[in-house]
Amino acid sequence: MKKKNWSIEDDIYVIDTIMNKYKSHEWGDIIKSIAKEIEAPQNSVKMRIKNYVAILTDGESGFGNYAKDSKKAIDLSLKKHTIGQLLRAFE
């Protein structure tokens, strides 16, 4: 699979899907489903999630080299979820 050009819609889809499924589905199945839906390699999805963790923890965890759209998507998600809820889902 070729390199993914991520959009903010992709980020929002990843976050929303994880928040809706992480309590009731296997993590690997969620990642596979997301990757297929947005046509991205599974490792790319996993790295993006680590970017979200870095955003939420001010770089104390995760991978800090994140896209501006990822930050915007997290900011939008914080209107629906707390930082703690998001971190529980992502880690």
C-alpha cells in the first residue's frame, strides 16, 4: 500500500471509530477496520494514534511529530470527550 495523505476527516474518523469501539472490540480488529476504510497501512494508523497521545500529553508520551490536522481533530474531539477518556481509548 502506498503512503497515505491524511486529511482531517481521516483523523476524525480514526478518533470517532476508536471512541465508539474500543470497549467492545479487539484493538487489532479496530485498527484493521480503520486502515481498510481510510485506505492506509495499519502501521500508519498506529503511528497516528501515537501522535494523538503526544498531543494529549504535551509530548510526554507518544510521537510528537504530528500534523496540524491531527491537532485540530483532537481539539474537536475534546468537545465530546475528556483528555482522560481519549487517552484510555488510545493507550
